[in-house]
Amino acid sequence: MAGRITQSEEVERKVAADRLNALAGEFRDDGTVRVTIGNKTVELHPPEEVEYSIDVVETKRRFRRNRENIRIELSWKPENND
């Protein structure tokens, strides 16, 4: 895969949790990780160890609603360098 596929949507918390659990299950298994984004499935090839980063931001706004964000990033050099 070359490039980026992005999907953003508003979902219920349970749906977000289900999607995170599905992704965690893919990483728990050895081998290929399949990620479905919209109508596409991308196959990734992480090694045994990956870089893990988590970022939490709380924004306090004076005149608009406050905002909270969590960003989780996993990165690696693929074992399968096609």
C-alpha cells in the first residue's frame, strides 16, 4: 500500500470500543493485520515489536465547548518488505 486512507465519523462509544477490540484482536494474532476502513480492507505486516504512542489532550475553551482527544499511534517497519 502506498498512501493514506482516512475515515472519520461520529459513532456511539460501544461501536468505537468494538472497533478498537477488533483491531486489538488483529494485533494479538501473529502475522498479517487486516484493517477495514469504509469499504476497503488493508493488510499490514507488523513485526513482533512495534512503537506505541498515546497522546491525550484536554482543551478548555472560554466561549465554546471544551474538547477531549485521545490519539493512539502504532508504527513499525514491516517484516514483509515487498
